[in-house]
Amino acid sequence: MKRGLKRGMLGYLCAALLTAACEDGGKEAKLPDSKGLPCELLVVCDPEIQRCDLKDSVKAVTESETPGLGAAENIFRTNNIGSPGYTNVFWAMHTKVFFEIDRTVKAPQMGVAHDVKAKPQIEVYVKAPSVDSMRAFLSQKKELIQQTLMDFQVERLSTLTRTKYSKKVSDDLQATCGYTVKMPTDMVATKKGKDFLWGGSNRNTRDINFLFYTLSWEGDEMPSVERYVAWRDSVLKANVPGGKPGQWMTTSRGMEGNPVVWPRLRKIRGQQTLEVRGLWELQGGFMGGPFVALVNVDSTEHKVVVREGFVYNPEGQKRDLMRQLEGALRTVEKVQRLGR
């Protein structure tokens, strides 16, 4: 949070934090559980923004398409209100973003506060001295704002999954690969292979799935996207068949034969990770859908560790299911071996 943010709603948020910390003789007050639907976002704009075309720039940030789904779904389930209407009814919502024109600041600024009125909770605050500077800032920082909000939602779902999860998938993963995971309780079936596990819900629609596999690693860098896709298709052909002979799961290809993936290298919980969003399809069939993969290098074991979540829900929405799976993927942990 920048030092220049001294007035407006962010100042109120900081005051709220101090007040909470000072209650009950200096002891931290217990915060209530945050509320809201999966992927829900409260968008709070001051009246000046609501009265001009800047509201379209805000919508470009909060209501753009979710990347990597293969279908048009908004990135968030938005609830839009004006700042005068921001009352205690909304205080406990888990994900919020505030937009304000504040002529006392010299340049556009963005701040983040956690667990102000409930827990877990994030409040992102964006302010600018003018409509034009706000418009430019939102254009430049669109992905940063979106990723900050999405990462929080994924981590929140990860925490919720840890309290209630499929013991079968976790136990089978530990027995097969030496890792544990907290996947949703909907996953009732597994298939084991060499350094491989597939867990799934076995439903015709809203079907959620988890893949885990490891590969030998000899280098000292993160595998390239091309190498990962080649590995993926080889592993899936051997381990994820369709219902008929000659069918198996594979990475979708575009018109020119290139894999339909959206990769990026980033740090997740402090670990260098290749994050890949993409589309899968059934070779020799008509099924398909989105997937997300997290790829890491375990240099001590000389392995590439891959964990994926994928969805089959041809007639329904996929965003909420995918974000739930993405949160669960972050619960994968290596079992510590005795004597090491």
C-alpha cells in the first residue's frame, strides 16, 4: 500500500484495522467468516465514475472473459454498487474492489487490504486524480488487478477444500506417488498408473477431474511449454482412455496444429511454476473442455511434477468448477520420508 493513500475509503479501511486490533484491551477481535458465492466480486464505484463512460473501463476489468475456458464466461460474478450504498450489508463479502476519483492524489494508486471486516477477505482499492488518469491506469493495470483478485479467490477455495476433501484421492496419491492432495469430496474414483494418478467424480455433466504425474528431469531449468505438451499427450494417451478403442484424452490443437494453451511462468507460494491453461479433447470422440496445470521441478528428486485439473460440462458453466480445482491443486504436498 502506498504512503500517499491517506484519505478516502482506504483510510477508513486502515482505521477499521486499527480499531479491531485495539478492542478488548488490545486483543485482536475475532472476525466473522467472509460471505459470498464462488467467484463473486463486489464492485464499489463513487458517483462520479457511475455518471460517466469510465464505468465501461471498470467493466472491462471486472466483467471481461475468463481466460482458458473455451466459452464466454465473465471472469467474476459481479455485484455493482455506488459508494453511498456501501453499508454493513456488504462488509463481510470475501472479494471487493473500490474505484474512486480523488483529486488530492497526484497519480493513480492501487492498495490492498486483507481481513478488514471478515476472514478471509480482500479489498483492492484503486484511486486516481481524474477520469482520464483512471481510464489510463485501468488499461495498464487490468491484468494486475484481475490477478490479485483471482489469486485471493483461488487461495480462499484452497483453504476451504482443506477442511473437507476426498480421502480416497489423497490416500491413493500418497500410496502411488508419495504426495497428498485435498480434492473436493465429489471425486469418488481413481485410476493408478506408474508415477500417475487420475481422480474423478464420474459424472456425465459437471464432471471434475484431477491428474498427477511425475517425469524424469535431468536439466536445471523449467521445461518448455512444447516439452510439457509433448509429455502431457504421451502420458494421457497411455493412461486416460475414452469409452471406445482408439479414443484417449489429448491437448486440443488449432487450425495450424498448434496446441491451444495459454502458458506463463510465475511464482505460486514462492515456488517457480509453469502455469498452463488450455483446452483438452477426446481423440476419436466428441468430448472436450478446459484444463489448468501447474508444473514444478523437484531438483532433489530429479523429477518434473505435474498436477492438473480438468472439467467436462458441455452444457453448463465451467468457471466456478475450474477455480475450485485450481484452489485444490495448490494443496498438493510431498510426503516427508522418514530418515531424510
